[in-house]
Amino acid sequence: MTAEIISGTAISRQIREELKQEVAQLKEKHNIIPGLVTVLVGEDPASQSYVGSKVRTCEELGIYSERHDLPADIDEQTLMSLIDRLNKDPKINGILVQLPLPKHISESNVLIAIDPRKDVDGFHPINVGKLMIGEPDYLPCTPHGIQELLIRSGIETEGADIVVVGRSNIVGKPVANILMQKRAGANATVTVCHTRTRDLVSHTRRADILIVAAGKPKDVTADMVKEGVVVIDVGVHRIGKTKEGKNILCGDVDFESVKEKAKAITPVPGGVGPMTIVMLMTNTVKAAKLAAGL
Ligand code: NAP
């Protein structure tokens, strides 16, 4: 069996088109322009590139965007004052503080300071709690993107055995939470594995859907999965450069061997990655509608 490739590039393009139309209608019918602000502390090249793509995507979709680039040595209080101002700014519906932050700033203090109604990353404890009880306003972007990939590829999650490798707060835990909810596009039986899991392979081998967010290049190999599995690879690793100087990427899954056994699989790049930004835009549009009482 050679797997069907689940293209996050194609699915995210489709969602962008839908969002573009929704943003145009919000403007035309209600005079609403959703607004997203990105806050970047320091000069980490990967973070700069993520923020740049978010700003470009806003432009493409007709979303107002503001960008605050702050020096790495800024103190926590100054950052808090900026967040306070953005919380009160009616042009801004979504506030995204690019993580990671420098060590002298507490990420949890900063995330709690963001108004939960503008928390389009879905990391505020109120939004985490709302997801837990099945009443979410904003789902975190990468896990939501994974659910959307499954739904739009026609992959049934109802009753499926889903195994998640990884328990981080940004991927593993929320994706498990989303997929166990009692609702369409979820209703799965979810197992979460981590470094203290006894006999990882016994879990990965029985998964109908295997979601890998371990942060280890090509860690999941063909002998660890069953024939006909659906594999979602969240990992992103730079493993070299092409002659032209472009990054060569791979995921947490050994794509070449696993695709011979899987029914469907996401590639890296072009799988989960492109979904994260569009789900951020989806949350920003939702925040604008909620703020307007729509
Ligand atoms: P993380 O915070 O490093 O968490 C990794 C998790 O995997 C931990 O819970 C760890 O267990 C578990 N783990 C590591 N090695 C394992 C092993 N051999 N067996 C079982 N469990 C193992 O990583 P993350 O932030 O969730 O990100 C995971 C990957 O996804 C990274 O490559 C990251 O770059 C990528 N990512 C991609 C996107 C995207 O948009 N495409 C977004 C976010 C992250 P312990 O808890 O026991 O340590």
C-alpha cells in the first residue's frame, strides 16, 4: 500500500479562500475589519520568519495587522504595559505573542495578561479550561489545524483509536483534548504517550490514527505502525541545505518507510505546517465576530 498524501498546502489554500470571502463580507455587510497584532521579542530568525508569514497572510486576506518588534532585553513590565494597551484597543481582535520569549520574561505571566477574548492562540488558561469542558471559544492553532486536516480529508475519527506521541501544552495535550470531545469531527478514543510511556510501540502499532509531536527527527519508523494507519506528522526539523541554500526539512516520522504501510500521511513540509497560520486567521475572524456580537 502506498499512502494517500494529505496536503496541508492544498487544504490550507481552500480555507484561505473561504476566509477571504468571509472577511470581505464582514466589511461589506457590517463594516468590520478583523485586526491581529503580533508581538515579537528579540531577533530569533525562526520567530522573525513566522511573524513575517503571519503579517503577509493578514494582508492577503484583508485582515488589519500591526507588528511590534521589541528588543531582546525589554523588561517584563514594559511588555505587560503594551499588552494592556492592546487589550483595550478596539482595532485589535487578536493578540499573538510569538513564543519562545527570552528567559528573563515569564511566558505564563504574559499569556495570562492577554484578554482571553483576544487570545487567538488559545493558550490562556481560561481558553484551555473551556476546551477541557467542551465549550471552546478558540482552539489552539496547530491542534485545530490537525483536526481540520482529518475532517477535510474525510478521515473518520468517531470511535477511532488515536494515539498521540507527545504531551506538550501546545500540541500533544490540546490535540488529544480536541479529538476526545463529544462532537462531530472528534469522538475518538485517545491515548497520549510520552518519554515515560512503557512500551511505546505497543501503542503506536494499534493506532488507527497516529499523531506524532515528539520533536525527534524520523523517530517513528515503519515497524512501529500498523498497515492502513493514518499518520499526522507534526514535527519540523532542519536537517541540511540544498545546493541553492534552501532548508531541507523532515518530520518526526520516517516518511519514506511509513508511507508504504499507511493509508494516508502528511508530508513535511506541506502537511501540518501550513495549517497553523490559517487557523490563527480563523480565530482572528471569529474574535472580530464575537466582539461585534455576531
Ligand atoms: P516538545 O514541547 O518538545 O514536546 C515533545 C513531547 O514529546 C514531550 O511530551 C516528550 O515527552 C515527548 N517525546 C519526546 N520524545 C519521545 C519519545 N521518544 N517517545 C515518546 N514521547 C516522546 O515539542 P512540541 O512543542 O510539542 O513540538 C513537537 C514537534 O512539533 C517539534 O518538532 C516542533 O517543531 C513541531 N511543531 C510544529 C508545529 C507546526 O506548525 N507544524 C507547531 C508546533 C510544533 P516528555 O513530556 O516526557 O518529555
